[in-house]
Amino acid sequence: MEEKITRRIRVYGIVQGVGFRPTVSRHAAKNGIRGSVCNKGPYVEIYAQGTRAQVDGFLEDLRECPPKRAAILKMNVEAQENPETYAEFEIIESEKTKGEIFVSPDIAICDECKEEMYDPDNRRYLHPFINCTCCGPRLTILDSLPYDRERTSMKEFPMCPECAEEYYDQQTRRYDAQPVCCNTCGPEVYLIGRKERGRDAITYTRQVIRAGGIVAIKGIGGFHLCCDATNEEAVAKLRKRKRRPEKPFAVMARDIDAVRRACEVTEVQEKVLTGHQKPILLLGRTTDSCVAPSVAPGNPKIGMMLPYAPVQLLLFQYDDGIEMPDYLVMTSGNTSGAPICRDDEEATEELAYLCDCILSHDRKIRIRADDSVMDYYKGEPYMIRRSRGYAPLPFMVSEPWKGQVIAVGGELKNTFCIGVDGRFYPSPYVGDLEDIRTVRALKETITRLETLLEAEPQAAVCDLHPRYNSTTIAEELGLPLMKVQHHYAHVLSCMAENDCSDPVIGISFDGTGYGTDGTVWGGEILAADYEGFARIGSIEPFLQIGGDVSAKEGWRIAVSLIYGYTKNREETAQRVRQLDLCSDAECSVQLTMAERQLNAIVSTSAGRLFDGVSAILGIRRASTFEGEASTALEYAAEEYEKKRKIEGTVPGYREPEERWKWSLLSEDQDGRMILNTGELVRRIAEAKLQGEDVQKLAYQFHEALASMIRAACIRVRRETGRNLVALSGGVFQNQLLLGLTDELLTREGFRVLRHRMVPPNDGGIALGQAAYAMYQINRNMELSGGESICVSDYQQK
């Protein structure tokens, strides 16, 4: 008889809530293995006993055939001496153990469950909460690990005998599926404030949508506001009620065929759309798209997604005879500035006046998770908002760091990040912290995620801005506190995502951030590493007049930019009048405020520069949502680029025309490098007054700015030897600028780091903050002989 061997196997990664133990049990049965599998929380522990051939076959199946939704990051295999003798293979009770923890994000409905849901002979026919081992919620229903039913919000729904039988039978698709339920024992949908429940509630909701009404719908991570996306009147009504005149709405399509009819979609993008994460993808609109133009006015792209929750599928297809549209607006269910609503109380208070009915259910949402939003760049994902389906999967670095930190992120597009050793767990999207409701949501989500990750941070990290609500929250945590300059954190987030510890030239372009000199920064050239940074350059400073209102009214920035190069009140007034930027009285007030330094601060904001140029070119004088003027400028430039490609005159980047070539760089009185954006604005304005094509000028603005960045990087490389460039900040959501800059730098021999799965905008800076703090903790442990010392909040060299 062949000798038996025993191996202890520990599997790390996404092994919680993905049917890992049932799959292990099936592989064991196939290979004749005896032993056990146990969910330890941080990992799955397996004891495998059999012949060498049996154990080798078992290990191969584990590696090659894991559950569909699992992600094995590491597998340790150890021989066991004097093991116990196993009579069978069993799944044993979960045990909590300290160690590496990976929490599974929420998982969309799978094709098998969808097929069952529409099978009239199946006992889960039209069940709004159908799930199996491979699909259904994870993070948003989770109280603590290990992922077992009693530690989720499903513990309130005892399984019926039929569901329990499936749950305990390893031959079924629902073996050990924690949210398993059916129409008999599961949660129920209902209309808030009305008598309809179950089938009647879904039918009534569909009737309201079909009639052009607006409904609020509770999904996996919160509520959506929904209407017919092909009905201009319905969309206009939602815009009016939500006070959202221009900002694009996300659209949910019935199926992938509907997506193809409305948008241009590649094979790679289709795989993401139909996969288990199902984010919103920004896709080019087809010329004959039947989606209402007002869904995304003036925008060449539509944010498109497919149904990921069973109840969403039931909105499109049900057995009530109602014919539904193929496209539904599915925008976050919140009021402006507030977090997405997650329970009946919030929905009644905040959404009732926005909609005609509210379809809810009685499964509690533990952690909010808004939809993720993803663009594509060079055929690869380019994340805009990282949330449902992705958070809180960690980013891992190679540095041998030890310790735990909590980084609270920025004020806008807030996400936070928990760092544990070399693993960094970004949270789901929280929102803008200008609203006290979002502040409360942030505090609550921090507590919940710390519990799930069993984290006990040694230090907190926040932005340098003294008046941010995020700063206040960090201070209230009662931990040693580090403060990290905003644009430096952007660069570090790009470094951490790319697992880079080498010194970089950081190009950090965004709206605004608090500078170490008390001014507004936003278009920065930094020499950076984890130890600190030097501010070696920026765009040309200008006066940002009017405080917060200037971020919405680009014409104010335009007046300031023009005054910056004319240095003459009368000449500025004349130019402003010719460009029709504002009234003479408004211009006079702006200039007086500039002269007297009233509510005016020195700024290098790249975002405001884009807003000002957009106003000068007559594209957008003001914005109704963040980034509206800047993105309109980008779309105009891309339209010109598209025309040139059609004409065959631009296969790629082309050097600017001779009249756009001037001294791209200069120095200020302190010797700091300045990108001559003031001269660029002057030439743009003069060309506009001479009747030049606006789209062409918009393109040349991008082209010239990319050339300035290239020139700056060449100069820094010459002076420092650095050849690695990190591109970060919200302005690099602009794919035209990103592409031009990337191409120019690559052509000059630079290695370019950019974002992929971490947003370049403020939704990504918490990762940079956490990486900085972890580096500092470990550096100071070395300096202090093992006793950690918290550093100051001043990183500038």
C-alpha cells in the first residue's frame, strides 16, 4: 500500500464569501483526499491526507480551478509529521485567527442564478434576492469575519428547510452560500408608505417608470433614483427635482446587446461590463443611440452599466405584461453633497420629494457602496471612482513595512484607507465632506472597516488643510497625527499603486490643495519620494478671486488671467468686453478686488486654469457641477483631434505650430521653475479675438501644456538625474492631456507611471497618505531602535 502523506495548506487572498470551502471539499472528493478545511478569517486552512499522487492532484486543482470569484494571492504548503488520521474530509467550524485579511467586495448576480430566476419551474422564480456560492453581496452585508451567515445582516432571515438542505449539501450550487434564501424565507421588497409588497410592489414600480415617473430603488449598497432613460420628459423631471441641470446621469442597460446599440464598446470592455464587478463604464455614444441626449448633455460619452442585483433585472423583465424600455437612468440616491441613502429613514427624509415611489427591502446594508466608475486608457482600466465590486481589495507593496495606519483622505470625493503592513485597503466611495451627513457616514464606515480588518492603527493621517472636515475627523481619532500635503499625496498614491519606491518627478495637476506656503496649489512639479518632496515648479501663479464661487464661475478666473498678462485695468476691461466674459460692472468689481487683494489668493490651480481658458474660448462661462467647464474644453479639443484624424492630418502627436513655440519655462524670484501658462493664455485669447476656430484653440491649449510638462521634466532630469515621472491629480482624468503628456515623455525616454485602478482624483489620495505614514513609522522605528516616533506634518525638503 502506498504511503500516506499529510500537508497543511494555508491559502491567502479573496477566500471569504466566494465558495472556497465547498470548492476545496469537491476537489478533495475528486482526488480521494481526507482531512479538513476551515475558514480562519485571514486565510483558509486545509489539512490534506492521501497518497503523494492524490495530494499533488489536489494541490494542482486548488491552484488551477479555484472558485470563479476567488483570488489566490499566496499559498503555503507544509509537510506534517505525526499527523492525526482522518476518516473523511469535512468542513469544520470557522475559527478567528490573527493575520492577513482580505474582505471580498460585493459580487453581481451570476448567469446561472439569472437563468433560475426566470425559470417558472424553479422555486426561486422571480426571487429578488436570488444568490449562490459564486454570487450575491459580500462587503455591504458583513458585520465581521469569518464570512458566515451569523455575522451578516442575513442572520435575521432563518433558512427554510429547502434552503438549509442546499446550504449543507456540497453537491448543490448553494453549498455554504451565506446569503442563501428563497421567496419563502428571504427578505422582501415593498413600497415605503404604500401597501404593496412583493410582486405588487415590483409591478407598481415598473408602471411608474413606464409612465414617465421617477422611483427610488434600494439595491446592494444603497438607493438609486431611476427613470426611463429614453424619455426626455422623465429625464428633465429628474434633473429639475434633483437640481442637477447638466451633470451626466448613469444609465443601466437591459443587456449587453442594448449597450452595443447605444455605445461603442470593445471586447475588453464587454468582459468588464458582463463580469462580476459590473462598474459604470464611460463609453462613446453611437450616432443613432436612443438614449435621451439630456442624460449626458454635450458629453460624447455615456456612463453605462448592466444590472448587478436581481431586483434590477426584474425592473426590465417581469411577468406582468408591462413593456419596459431597454435603458434606465440609475443615478445615486442622494441629495446634492450627501452620501448615498442606505435605509428607509434616510430614503424617506431625503428622496421622497424627488420621486413618485420608493421600492425598498428589509435586508440591512451595513456599509454603503456606491457604484464604481471606470474609464479606459490605451485599452486598460482607468478608474474614476473605486467602490462597489472593488473596495476594499488591498493594494500591496513590496516594501517590508510593519505597522497599521488610518488615512482619512481628502475633502472631496472622499475615500479613506487603512494600511496594515504592506497592504493598503481603500474604502468604498464616501462622498464630499462639506455635508455633515457625509461626515457621519465617514466616521461610521471607518469604524466598520477597522472592525472587519481587525485593524488597530498606530497613527492617523490627513490633509494639510487646517479647515477640512477630514482633518477634524483625523484629530478626533485620538491617535498620533501626521499631515500630508495634498499634491504630494497624489504623487505617492501613483507610486504606491505602481509599487514604486524610487525617487520620481511628480506631475500633480488638480483643482486646489493647501500649499505649505499658505497659498492655493494645483499645477505642481515635485521631486518626490516616500521621505518627502521638493516643490521645484508650478504653472504660473494667478489671483483666484471670489473664494469658493470662483471654482464654479470660470469667467472670474478668465478675468484674472487676462489682468495677469495685461497688467492694465482698461486693457483688461476691453479684452473682457470683446470676449463677452461678463458685464462691465462685474469686470470692474473683479479688478477692484484684485487691486485691493480682497477675497483673492495666489493660486497655481491647474483645474481653474482649464476653467478660465474654457470661458475665454466661449465654451463654458460657468459650471453647474465640478469639472464641467474643464471637461467641455477637453471635449472641444478632442472633437478637433477627431476631425484631423478623419482628414488624415494627425496620426498622433504633432509639434505645435511655430507661433505656439515660445519660451515654455521661466523662473520666479526664488528660482522656482514656472510653466509659462500666462503667455499661453494670452495667445489663446488673442487668437480667439482674431476669429480662430475654438476647437482648434482648445486642442492647441492641451498640446502646449503637454509640451511645457515635457520641458519641465527634461530640465529636472538634467539637474537631478531622475528619469521616472508620476502623473496624478484630477486634471489627468482628461485623457487628451494624459495621452499627449504620456506620449511626449515616453518619446523623450522617460519611464511614466500613471494610475489604473486607483483614481487620479481626490478619491485616490488616501492611499498616498497611508503609504507616507507607513514609511515614516518604519523609518522612525529604525532610527529609534524599534520604538516608533511620529514625525511632523512638514514633508517639504
